[in-house]
Amino acid sequence: MTRSAEIIDKTNSLGASNYLPLPVVLARGEGVWVWDVEGNKYMDMLSAYSAMSHGHRHPKIIAALKEQADRLTLTSRAFHCDLLGEFYERVVKLTGLPRVLPMNTGAEAVETALKAARKWGEKVKGVPAEQGRIICCQNNFHGRTITIITFSTEQAYRDGFGPFTPGFDIVEYGNAGALSDAITDNTVAFLVEPIQGEAGILMPPAGYLKEAHEICKERNVLLLADEIQTGLGRTGRMFCCEHDDVLPEVIIMGKAMGGGVLPVSAVAATEEVMGVFQPGHHGSTFGGNPLAAAVGIAALDVLVDEELVDRAAARGDYLMDKLTSIASPHIAEIRGKGLLVGIDLKPEAGGARRFCEALQAEGILAKETHDSVIRLAPPLTITEDELDWAMERVAKVLN
Ligand SMILES: *Cc1c(COP(=O)(O)O)cnc(C)c1O
């Protein structure tokens, strides 16, 4: 038995079976590359679902982590820590929103935004107590808590986990008219992904977010943009909403905010929305901890200093050119923005999983999403040479 097989065996026999990983056991990473326990080298084309935008073990982020680990790691929010304000300062500057609330995982940040929206509905908009409703989209992905899966339309995410949380309505994604029709006097917010990543890199029509935001503003409804996957440069803009020239009332961030080393998430919002939170209303033991603040600061500084947002835009165009020139009988559509790209395969191709396994054999790690889509989302630090290397192999596997 190989070392990998032994490790996989142990992991599978002791752990819950809630994932189906590719059969590769990783032991080391650097930049866009990872190595398995046998020493085989792979290019990481998944980037931990966009959490690894800076590449593996970015030296400035690891240095910040180590330095902070030698100084102070956790205080809880019962006390101040010396770095949190500096972290906020960067988030405010990058989002254009004046207030920040730090959490850890994406799902926690989404829950935070939902709580803020409900409370804003009651205390500011004047919706009767416990009557506030939030509109979400078909095929959404916002995380895995019970409240969040309440408004999932994916059977596998919901089955057996009820009873669910009341107060959510579902509309078709990309259809501003449907949003308008669904709004009532009790609607407090519209929660949306600028591109639906987990649904298979689904892109709304151009101008959708702009139109949705206009409708929301007209009806006094908050726009909550879930930029956990699309934000922080992934699509070639700092936030994907910027493609539509939209500044939402609430932006939800996570994943790449942790620089690929720690869970760091945050909600940024207007004064009016964030103002609903007073001491005791909401919290998190680890949210905004010193280690997370140090890593978050480094992660955001690297994005800016190394111009990763512009690089994502340029490399994204380059990747799209290369991909669209692949003549494969299996490809139905290629779509994406920046370095968030999906290769949608025809039904007769037999699913994306077998192509991901073939890519693994060629030295590329990618993951299927929703059966028929191969997701390509490399670290934003990837070079043109590295993309060339990858595209040769992608072309081979698709042919
Ligand atoms: C990953 C993701 C989440 C959930 O983040 P976790 O850190 O896994 O809780 C929420 N929304 C979107 C759009 C995501 O991609």
C-alpha cells in the first residue's frame, strides 16, 4: 500500500464522510504549487475555493503570522488589541463602507449580515417585530448553517436538516423583474452573489446588480453582496460588484481575507446598518483576534502592493483566450470573470469528475462543481508561463 493510500484509508475510516476529495494527499505548498506525500508536484487550480488567492505560504503573510504568534494571539473582544483598528482601516478603504464587523468563517459573516439586516428592518425601516423577510436567489451558496441552508435550493444541502428558519423568499437569479415582484413592505434585504461560484460559475446578465440595487434603493431594501468567493480581486476588480459600478449597503468577505492561513471573515456596512449593533447584540470569541488581524492586514496589503487585482484581470483575459481556443468536442460553454472560470461540459461528456481525475494525472488539481463544470481558480499570483503549462495539459485532457 502506498503512503497516500494508507493515509486516505485512515482518514476515511475515522472521519465523517461529508466530502469526497480527489485521491491525493498533500503535504507541502509553495506559490501555485503543491506536493503530495510521495513527492509528486501539482498545480493548485482550485486555490481552496478562492481562499488561496495569494498562493501557498506567501512569504509576507507567513512572516506576519509568525511575528504575531510570537507577540499576542488571542484576547477575545473583552479587551482591545493593538491591530484591529488597522485591519478595519484597510477594509474600510478597500470596500468604501465605513463600518466593519470581524468574524471567522464565511458562514458566520453571512449570518452576521442577516442579523444586521433583520434588526435594521425592525429598528430603522419600521417593519413589525419578527416580520422582516430576506430575498435570496435560486442556486445560491452562502454556507452551511441551518439558517443559511434554509434558503438553499440544493436538495443535498437541506435534506434531513429541518426544521428551518422562517423569513426567506427565493427568486430567479439574474432576473431583476422577479426581484421587484417579490419585494413586499416587510422585505428588509436582498442577499446575492455577484457570480454564483458553487452553482457552477453562473454569471448574471450585465447590469443585473445595478438594476437590482436601484430596485432595492427605491423600495428601502438593503443589498447584501456575498463577495466571499468573488471579492478581494478574484474577478479582476477588488469586489465583483464594481464591474456593475455598485456599492452595496453590506459587503460580506471571507476566504482570501485569511491569506490562505487562517479563517478571517468580515462584514462591512453603512453607518445606518452597522449602527443597529450595540454591546451584547452579537459576537464571536475568535472574531477579530490579533493573529487574524495581523494576517488579514498582510493579506490585504499584499493584494494592493503586488497589484493582484490587475494581475487577476490580465491573467483572466489570457486564460480565457487560451481556453476558448481549445477545440474540444466536450465543451458546452466557458464562462467567468478574472481568475474565476468554469468549463461547462456537454451532458454526453460523462461529468466533470473524470476530467478532474485525468487532470490530476497530468499534474493539475481542479475540482468539479455541480457535476458538469470544471472550475479553474488558480492563485492570483499565477504567471503567464504557469498558465501556459496548465493550458497545454487542460487541452490534452479535454481532447
Ligand atoms: C465559501 C462561501 C461561503 C461560506 O464560507 P465558509 O468559510 O465555508 O463558511 C459563503 N458564500 C460564498 C459565496 C462562498 O463561496
